[in-house]
Amino acid sequence: MSTLTESELTQKMLATASKYLEVFAALDTSVIASIQTEDYLQEFAPASLNPPAPRTREHFTAHLRHLGGILQSFPVRAKKMWPNPSLRQVVVWAESETVFHEEFKDSEDEEEWRYRGEYVFFLDMDERGEKIRRVLEFVDSKGTERLRGLMARAWKKKAKVEGTEAGEFTLFAK
């Protein structure tokens, strides 16, 4: 295995970080699997949001599938990325927007259903910068509370449309 130059490593890390963000646009679990290490771990912050325990690779995949139940897409775009090849880490400041499935909205007010959030991701990568070992995701505290409300309404409407029980809603699927 050849040794990467710092520039090559930086480029690979930035490409992996970009691929990670692209996962949310399609909520595609096969793409995320290709860039996660076997011991992948994802944590959410701040603690004031009462986030779940750290997620394994399998739990994060379940989380994406869960979101796909009510969202067509959850595009996340980088505002700025800071690669640090010596730490094998990329810090990403990002923004997002939700695209709910139309049939699961309980009103026709598009602006009411539009959520824009802000995030900071710390992506720790493997030696080659091609796979992510650990993610620490800081979410928009105030915005996430609003998003939780929208998602709860969408899950309730989905249950009504599909004739199933609504069950307990959680933004952070277990």
C-alpha cells in the first residue's frame, strides 16, 4: 500500500466528507455503508436535546430508513469544510432543508413544512481518508425542536393515510 501525500489525503478526506453529506439528499443507506468503517459510531450533541446513545453503523442505517418514511429528501450542504490530515478529521459547517412526502403533510402551507437547519459535523476518518470511523454531529437546538414537531405531525398523518397506528415518534430512531 502506497503512502499518500498530505495533499492526496486531504483530497480523499474532502471527497469522503462530501459523499457523507450527499447521503442525506437521497437517504440512501447503500451509499453510507460504503464510507463507514465496521466500528463506525455516530454521536449527537448538544446534550440539552436529549439525544440517543451513540449509534453504531447498523443503528445509523436504521435512522436513515426511519427518516425516509416521511421525508423524500433531507439535503445537507456544506457551507465550509476544514480538513485536518494530521488528525484524519474534517470539520463541516452545513445547512439543510427538509422535503417531506406530500401525502404526509397535514396542511398545504409549504412554508410551514419547510425546515432549514444548521449543523457542525466532526468526521474522523480511517488512515486513507476513505471511510468514516466516528461522527460527532452538533444540531441546531432551536430548529431541531421545530423539526421534531413537524416530523411528529407527518408520522401521525402517515399512520392515518396507511391505516396503521401512529406509534411513538422520535426524531432519533433507536
